[in-house]
Amino acid sequence: MTFFLIICSCLAWGGLGKPQFPDQEKDPLFWNTWAQHTLKNALTLQKLNQNTAKNLILFLGDGMGIPTVTAARILKGQLSGQSGEETQLEMDKFPFVALSKTYNTNAQVADSAGTATAYLCGVKANEGTVGVSAAAVRSQCNTTQGNEVTSILKWAKEAGKSVGIVTTTRVNHATPSAAYAHCVDRDWFSDGEMPAEAVQAGCKDIARQLFENIPNIDVIMGGGRKYMFPKNQSDVEYPGDKKHFGTRKDGRNLVEEWTNRMKNKVSCSVLVRLSLLFTMSSSCVNTGLFEPGDLPYNLERNTETDPSLTEMVEVAIKILRKNPRGFYLLVEGGRIDHGHHEGKAKQALHEAVEMDRAIGRAGLITSIYDTMTVVTADHSHMFNFGGYTPRGNTIFGLAPMLSDVDQKPFTAILYGNGPGFKVINGLRENVSTLDYQGTNYQAQSAVPLRMETHGGEDVAVFAKGPMAHLLHGVHEQNYIPHVMAYAACIGQNRDHCMSSGGASSLSPALPSLAALLTLTRLLC
């Protein structure tokens, strides 16, 4: 029976007619020409862009390991009717790529808090802690004081730049919180999640620190509004749902306090997408808290009430760029990570494609002359795809063979561990009986866990713009903010920025820009 099924599978593929790839790929001239264009562009990169970066943008794909990048590339192409493998993500077009070592000081496989401290504050830290050095111990309040470290967002603000945070998770989640908070426990979202002794000892919750630590963060967009309101206060959007009620035990309304503090400025506090889009033409100091918790997955987003990541990024840049001194913007595609933890690869990959769309939009409204853009991940996941799939195979489809052990089909996408482990009558579940291309299908995993875990391998760092060439080779993760600060002449890296005559010692590199634009036209 197994032999028969394999033969039928081969005949089916053979009966499809022409190969599942463009005819031009049969011609060696196609590949040689493409390679020559790539080579010529690589040669121009010797003329480096050494401008001062007026603007800095960090795109952080939470959990976006290299397998996720590859699979998202294929999905992007397939969404536009191509086979997918030959597609370019926006980040693929960046001229410089490095690898980042993601381990925490006390963890071989990292979490999102310790890694955020590394790529935002420039120092490696313990897992579960944000904005504090490795001398601080998770959940031990008395190890906070004296171990605080500051972030590149603060360095930029002190240099007179506008600063912003955009995320698809809660604005006080692990990734964004390292930009402004100093907390020994990433889960202390509000005082309602803190142990009483920590509150009594004077430790501050993360939501409170968002509004107190760095005055006047110019743009804050994401979810997490329930942590800003008094306990049991009903939510404006879900008034009857208790799980969305406020969580603060101190009775404070942080949004109201923020609004009052900003009353002498033109400020906007928005809760729905249409209000956000209205602010695009205004001169607002803007906070957008669109959900009580995390924003919904992009595939499940209410397009009337919840903005896409691309929309939030566009609004943020148009507000921040009004500052003649430039800006720093942190953008997190945070729900890539959540999709993987739940074993829902389709959700995760669509989140990655949406982040890539946001990267493209940012590129259209900024310039590589004066804007350094970095795209990276905090860590990877136990996610991968394989099974000798043919060219153009849907990324969510089956491998073209049966297991030669249990004689059952399997999907190309699999997890090393997670909730997708299923056994029926002592045998692996037959995925062909399931909707394995469904939005919330949980791909099979080798080890049963309620939540899939992070992966420990290096992640990619893509860079373009001024000083992007400094991101090369293999680096410790905490190197990233130091490079970005050096490019922008902020923080501790300023001596190289001014010549003896007072003029900037950094100069443009026009040939690199021309070459990059030429390659983009050829490959897009």
C-alpha cells in the first residue's frame, strides 16, 4: 500500500505538465545575469554610507528566527500568486546582514526580556528582567536599585530626538518595556500582578514606568490598556467582559494622568483605528492603546477598530519626522512569537509578512541617506519546514511523501515541541483528516508541551542606511544599540561626529544608493 501511494504521488506530480517554476529559470543566462547584477552591487558597497543617521528605526520580529524568515518569504510570494521561493522580503533587500548571538547571561535559550535589554540597552542580562543589568535577580525587588541600565530610546530623547514605540503586543510587554522600564520581573505589568512585598519595597510596575521614567515619549501605540486603569474599571470597548477590566490596585488612571500632563501640548489619545488614521494629518503627541491586552492576530483583526502594524508605523513616522533633529522608533512585530508558542504557524507567518509590509512602508517615507534601519529578532523558535517539498508547494501543505515508519502523511511545517503533539489510539494523528491549512491549525510537534518554546540558534540582523556596514559577521546581541547610537551620534559615541572645524566628519555615499536602487528595480 505504501509503495502504491508513493507511485501515485509521483505520477500525480509528473502529470502536472511543465515544472512548477518559471521557464526563464531553465536558461543559464537568467541565473548568470542575476548573479552578475548582484556582484556589481556588492562591489559598490565598498563605497560606504558614512552619513550621520538623523533617524533610527529598529524593527524587531519577536521570535522571527531564520526558518521563520524563509517561510515568510515563501508565503509572501504565494500570496501574490508566485511559487514563493524566489520572492524577496523587504528585509532581503537590505545590503548588510549579520548574525546575533541571543543567549541571556543565565540562559542558553533566551527569553524576550533579557534579549530586549541587550538590543535596546546595550548590555546582556538575565532572563525575565528588563532594563537592569545581570546583577539584578528575577523577581527579587531589592536587586533593582543600582542595577538600572538605560536604553537607546532614552539616549535619543536626551539628544533632542523624538522617540516612539509601536507594537502589536501590550506596550508594557517584554520587548517594549526594556526601552523605558527597569524591572526585575517582566510580568509585573501593573501593580495588580506584583507581590505585595515588592510594592511595599518600592518597586514600580511597568505600566507606571511607561508614563514616569522617560517624560514625553512622543508616540506609543499597541495594546495593554487594562494595566493603565483602576481594578475592576470596565473597558471602553468590552464593557461587559471582566477579563478586560482594569487591573491597577493603586486606583490610578494612568491614561488620564498622562492626558492632564500633556494638556499644554497638542496631544491625542486614541482607542480605535479610525481615530488613529485621523491623527496622521495632525501634530499630535500620540498614544494609541487599541486593546486591553495584545492586539489580535492580523488574520483576525477587526479592520474598523484595530490598526495594522503597517498603519501604525506610517502614522508614527509621519509624527516623529516633524522633529528637525530626527527620531528613534522601535517597532515590534510581537505576535509572530505568540503564533509559534501556540503552534499556529499560519498566524505566525502572516504576522511576519505584515511586519515586512511595514518595513516596506517605512522605506518609502524615509531615506537611506539619513535613516538607519535595522531588522532583527530577539530569538528563534522550535519551528522549521522540510520534507523534500517541491518548488511552489504551499508553505502550509503536506510533504510529497508518507513517513516510511508509520506510513502517514505529514505537513512540511513541524515544531520540535509544543501543543501540536497528538496521539490517537497510540499512533500519530493522521493530518490528512484535518484542516491542516486552517488559520489556527496547530502543526505537529515531536514533544508535547502546552506552549512551544524558543529556539537557541543565532538570528539574522538586516541593516541599511548610514553606518549599516558596521553590522557584519557574528556579534553579541548587545552590540546592536551601540552601532545604532554610533551612527546617530548619540549616547557615548559622539567624538567621531564632528571634525576639528565643527562640521560633520561623516559624508554621503551616493554610488551605494544608486546601486541599491538599480538592484531593487531589477529584482522587484
